[in-house]
Amino acid sequence: MTELFDITVVGTGSWGTTLALMLTHGGRRVAWLARTAEEAAALASARENTRYLPGVALPAELTISADAEHACRSQLVLLVVPSRTVRQNCQQLAPAIQADSVVLSCAKGLEQHSLHTMSVVIQQELAHVPAGQIGALSGPNIAHEIAHGLPATSVVATSDSAAALRAQTLLTTNQFRVYRSSDVGGIELAGALKNIIALGAGIGDGMGIGDNAKAAFITRGLAEITRLGIARGANPLTFAGLAGLGDLLATCASPHSRNRRLGEALAHGQTLAQAQESLGQVAEGVGTTVTARALAAQHNVELPIADEMYRVLYEGKSVHAAAVDLMQRDPKDELAGYQWLLEQRIRDNIH
């Protein structure tokens, strides 16, 4: 089938909108796939996403469509939908996505019932696309900033180096610098797990705990993410990179971060339901808290921050009590939890 587009963007939320307009401005032929013909017509008429990105004009060159068969005739497909709907979207789009396309998840979450990363979900539902062409795009990418022309970087990860290079070339613009990686699972875990830490950082901001405590919290959050990543077979260095530390810093600091904002609302006394309603968008960290604890139990990895976040979100524990309990944990070596995992990885590689 002849390719009509360079890139297909699936999803009309803030990040999907941002990618569609940024890549079009970067000279790519982009098809933006909406859920319904009515939504596509409204976006095409207004040339603006008034719900998720008001005040930012959509370029005239951007093709907006609800016809998947037409829109998915491209070299690269970006699935920019919440993690809970990735499987359903793949099932619907499977007949339209070409076998030679690179398909990337842009969702920073995990599937709750299976504990799978999004690339695994996509592989299961798009069996006709080689596994090496399926991966993820992740990094410190606050949509509001990129949509307003500010520079950013990201990482594309696939297990096939040629596919990663093709995606990197298509995604890189003067505004958006993209690196590549082969550590698909590590990139995805970093992007998903940092949302839990961002919830806690928002709570800390709402409580006024100060910069020293916030820096410590983020650092220990990175330790949790890295421990679980190593246990799952990821490259430890991934978590020191853009998709790890970089994304964690941006999400914990930005006033536009949904997870940080939800945490701040919890600290100000809102219930989880109230905070989610006022946010009006998906905060992936809420569901990921459940999934992360299940993964940690599988691998016998300690996640004290995720455990406390779970108790706040689902068991009614006060944010103050959670903060006190984290501060009063038994003292230990700073690198506790890393060494035995790394030694185990070395033994596994030898044998």
C-alpha cells in the first residue's frame, strides 16, 4: 500500500495535539486520527483543540481525519492515548496499520490486569507488525511548553536499530531533539513509574515541605524506579537518562504536570475523586501505583514511596501521616537494594 504520510498521530488529547502540530511545523506530512467523524470535523473547522490546547492554532497542512484506513498509511504510527485504552485502540486499528510501519507507544502507564508495558500490549494486538518495529517514545515532554514553541528532547526505543533510526529521523525537528535506545522495557518503566513520584512531589508542594525535602524525595523516588527496573531486566543507565531522571525532574517540577497537580490537590484536602474531577484529564500515576506494587511483589523489590502513595490514594491515609512514616523508616545504606540486584544480573549473564 502506498504511503501517504510520514507520521500518523492517534489521539486528540494535549500530547497528541502537541505532537501533531509540532511535527507538522517541522515539515512532516502528518495525519491526525480523531475518534469520530464529528470530532475530526470540529477540529478541522476550528483549527484549534479548544478542550485540551486552547489558543494554539493548528497548521493548515495538518490532515485531520477519522478514517483509519487512510490516516494509517504512514511510516510511523504514534499511539498517544491513555494506557487503559491502548489495547482497544490497537484492536480497532489493526486492519489499517501497515506491516512495515514503526509503531510507538506514547502512553506512560502499565496495563493493570496484565502488568504489561504498552509495547507488549501493542505486540499482542498487532501481530502482523514485527516486534522490533514496536517501541516507545518517552522523555521530559511537557505538552504545553512544546505546543508554544519551546525546545525539548525525548528518547525513542525499539529493539531493532534500523526502526529506531527511522523513527528518530522522522521525529527530530529544530525544536524537538530525539535520542534513541534499545532498552524498550526500561524506557517504558521509567516513564510510567515517575508518575507515582510526581504525585508525591505534588503532595509535598501542597504541604510546603521545602526544596531540600523535595530534592530528597525525587532522588529516593529515582532509586525506587531504578530498583524495579533492574529487577525487570532494564539497563540501569536508562534511569539516569532523559526518560528516567529527565522526565522525573520535569514531571515533579512543572506546574503543567497533571500528576503533580493532582498530588497538590490531595494535599489541599481534596478527595481523590474530587481531585480527578477538577483535573479533567487522566493522571496515569493513580492507576500505575496499583500496578507498580504488583510488579514489586513479583520481583521482591521494596517500593516505600509507592506503598505510601497507595495508602493515601486507596486506603484513606492522610498525606501528613504518609510523610511522617517515610521520614521515620529505619536508616540504611544509600545504595541498599541495588547491589544484590546488580550482582544477580551479573550471575545470570555468566550462566
